[in-house]
Amino acid sequence: MTVTQDLSFITLITNASVLVQLVMALLLAVSVMSWTYIFRKMFAIRSARRQTEEFERAFWSGGNLATLYQDATSNRRKGASQTGALERIFEAGMDEFNKVKASLGNKGGNDSAALLDGARRAMRAAYQREMDALESHLAFLASVGSVSPYVGLFGTVWGIMNAFRGLANVQQATLAAVAPGIAEALIATAIGLFAAIPAVVAYNRFSHDVDRLAIRFESFIEEFSNILQRQAR
């Protein structure tokens, strides 16, 4: 009579050694966090791209800068979700431009270089804040993609070592005797790959999207600076 061993995933996981089970639990927790950040980042970048396109259409439609500035200020007061990254960069530059212009006006001066430099510094500071927000959690995804396979491999190596050590207590070494131990060890590698592959794909995709948005922000800063330079004269 041949006895068939139960090699289902649940049985293999429950019968694995404590260290291998800890490795699997760690990888599963990391995978859940990774997927959480993936969905959050996907919606955030999609929203940033949509808001950027909407503001660019409004800005280049030939509207009054004062009106756009008032709308941006009003939207910001309603909540952060009401304004886009590019709109906040514009608001920062316009706000500093107006403050410096008012200050110079009270002193009876009109230094166009000071006006432009102040606005550019404000927009650059706002740009860095927006980029930090867009790039948040990308480092975590990169770490998951690079480290998870090695963590899973560590669990696999440990499990295989235990499987072969168990052969010392068996009079006749057969594949059936070592197969469950090797199978449960390989699950750790599979879970590591399950955590790493989506993280790597998401990181590459999101990094590309963030770089594209950064180029659009920088181009806007340069073009808006030219407009402010003409107004400062």
C-alpha cells in the first residue's frame, strides 16, 4: 500500500520550521504593504497628471494671471485635494512675485531681477515639495523588489538544510522522504518573488511617470518665469 503525502500549500506552510514560517510571514506582510503603496501611488499619480493637464489648459488659454492666482488660493483654502501640484507651484511663484513687487513699490523701486529671482526661488521650493510627495514610498518599492528574493532564498536554503539534516535519522534516503522539506522551503522563494515582481514593475512605471511630471513642472517654471520677467519691466 502506498501512502500519499499531503503536499498542499497550507500543509507545507504549517509544517515548515519556525524560521521559514517567520520568513514567509515577513514576506507576506511586505507584499501587503507593497500592494497598498502601489494602489495609493497609482491613484496619486493619475490625479496629479489630470490636475496638471487641467491647469495647463486654463493657464495657456490666455486667462488673466490675477484671476488664476485668486482661483488657486481659493482652491487651496478648500483643501489640498482641490489643487494640483502645478497649480501650487504657480501660486507660490505668483505669491512671492506680488509680495516682492509690493515691497519694492513701497520703497519706490522696481528691481526686475529681484522680482524674478524671488518668484523662481519660491517656485523651486514648491517644486521640491511636490516632487518629494510624488516620490514618497518609491524607495520602499525599490527595496522590496531588490531584497525580497534574497529573503525568500534565505528561507529556502534554511528549509533545505533542515530537510537534508532530517535524512540522517532515516535508514533509507528516498525522494519521498526529502520532498516535503524541499517543497516547503521553495515556497519561501515563491513568496519572495511574488512580493518582488510587482514592486519592481510598479517602481519602474511610477519612476517614469514621476520623471515625466517633473519635466512638465520644470518647463512650466521656465515659461512662467519668462512671463513674469516681461511683467516686471
